[in-house]
Amino acid sequence: LPRVLSGIQPTADSFHLGNYLGALKQWVALQDDHDAFYCVVDLHAITVEQDPATLRRRTLVSAAQLLALGVDPDRSALFVQSHVPEHAQLGWVLQCMTGFGEASRMTQFKDKSQRQGTTGTSVGLFTYPVLQAADILLYQAQRVPVGEDQRQHLELTRDLATRFNNRFGPTFTLPEAYIPPGAAKVLDLQMPDKKMSKSLPPAGCVNLLDDPKVTAKKIRSAVTDTGREVVADPAGKPGVTNLLTIHAALSGQTVPQLEEHFAGRGYGDLKKELAEVVTDALAPVQARTAELLADTAELERVLAAGAARAREVAAPTLAAVYDRVGFLPAG
Ligand code: TYM
């Protein structure tokens, strides 16, 4: 089976609709015909300051949500990044093969470091994409399901793999980004010129674990556009287009079908129906997440088994890398 790997940061109390539709939905679907490795990337999380107790809690809540969304531990290895030391180890080797200028071109670093300021920006935030490359290359992953915002990091990963292979001989599989056609970039409900993100004010971000009333209110208050017709027009009507995209991704209907369905009706009807579609989809996820968190023994068992499975694949890759770069065997 082809390999797939992806990761998500445990940096919020809940994932949001952008995470789900841009990436996690594909994580679940790809399990059917891929050998899948999915990780909660706590090493990535500490590139910005984290409170230790909060990080630990969010790591568990993240794993619970992934299982609740349908990641199946019988078919996929679900693990915590810091449980598999090979990530940090390969990360270092790849850092030594990354140009300073090359890393400086990462647009996500430019955005995030601007938010953190010069004193708050860690060197880890700068080398973050190289650790991400290590995550992927350790497993020889062919596909990496992510949202549009990760495209540049995947390009860097391919460049590093190619460079290593050319210099030391064939070692790494070249991965491809697996980006969904519809919802690769879910937009913020209040600022539909920006991607939905936990770093913007909460009103524009629909969290998977939000109370249904809160979700309905966020959708009702979504910024729409001038005009009255419910039609998709990404340039002219980004807000309405975003609501249609979310609806389509969750209901399985196409955007043209939805345009027909809402013909002659207004934005209010769209928002009302969308709130129902979203809260109906999230209700079972919320119930299952709560169940898994009520007694974390099962969750911990799943994560331990996932890490053991991950190390079976990661350790031989790292051993080959250490050998090829010329490290003396530890004996
Ligand atoms: P993170 O934790 O920020 O986001 C997790 C996933 O959600 C996607 N995403 C979105 N998709 C569509 N619309 C949005 N508004 C939106 N917001 C977030 C992201 O593209 C991502 O797929 N660097 C990664 C984590 C990572 C990783 C990896 C991913 C670490 N190692 C290895 C893949 C492979 C990140 O910060 O994602």
C-alpha cells in the first residue's frame, strides 16, 4: 500500500473547520487504501511559547478528536511526535542541509515571526519547516494530506529529499501534497480575505468542539457580500462562496446543486441551513471526543501502539541516513 503521513499541532482546545475540511477529512478517507501515519506534532507546538499543563491537555484532546473524526487505530498509526525521537534526530541532519536563504523564503515563517516580534521569534520557529520535512521523509510517505497553506513546506521537503538523494544515494521517497479541490482554504467567517485560523479573533473561526449555539451564532454573523443572490463568485462574493464551499464539503452536494437549491432565496436561508449542516455533522464528533476524554486509558494505549508502529518505520530510515552521512556506528 502507498504510504501517507500528516501532522497537526496541538495548539488549541479544539480543531476548526479549516483543519477538518482542508486536511483531516482526507486523513480519514486515505486510510482505506494507504498505509497511514498520523501525528500530533508537539515538537512543532513549542516553536511558540506553550504552557506545559495546557500543552499536555491539548495533546490528548487533539488525539481524541482525531479518533472521533474517524482515524482508525486498527488501520493507521496515530502517535505523538515527541514519542518518536527519530523526528528530532533526522530534523537536525536536514537542518544542516538547508540553506539559510532557502529557509528565509518560507512565507508562513514570515507571517508568524511578524506576529511574535523579533524577541519572541525562536530559532525553532525558523527551522520548523525542516522538522516537518523530517516528519514526512522518515516514513517514505508518497502522499501528504494538507491544506493549501502547507504547499510551500511540501516543496521544501521535496527539495531536501532530492538534495540528500543526489549527494548520498537514493534514500528518501519524494512526497506529494494531497490537497483537496474544494476546501483547501477555508476562509475566516469575519475576514473572508484570510484563511480560517485560531490566531484570528474567535468570531470568524468555527471550532469542532464549539457549543451548537455558538456555532449557529458565528455562522449567522458571518460577513456576506453585497447583492442578494446565493451564487459562488470567489472574487466578487468571497464570504458567500466560503459558506457554499463549507456546505458542499459537509453535505456532499456540489456547489452548482446548492446554487440551484437556494435560487430565489437569500443569505439568511443559506446561513440557517448551513448552521444545521455543521452542527449535525459535529454532534457525533463532540460526543465521541467527550467519551474518549472521560477515561484516557484507551487513548493512551492507542498512542503507545501508534508510536511503536511508527518507530518500526522511522528507525531504519534514520539508521540509513546516519550511515550515509558518515556517522560512526555506535557499536
Ligand atoms: P496546522 O496544525 O496549522 O494545521 C493542520 C492542517 O489543517 C490545515 N488547515 C487548513 N486547511 C484549509 N483551510 C484552513 N483555513 C486551514 N487551516 C489549517 C493545514 O494546512 C494542515 O494540513 N505544519 C503543519 C503541521 C505539520 C505537518 C507535518 C503537516 C507538522 N509536520 C508533516 C503535514 C506533514 C501545521 O502547522 O498544520
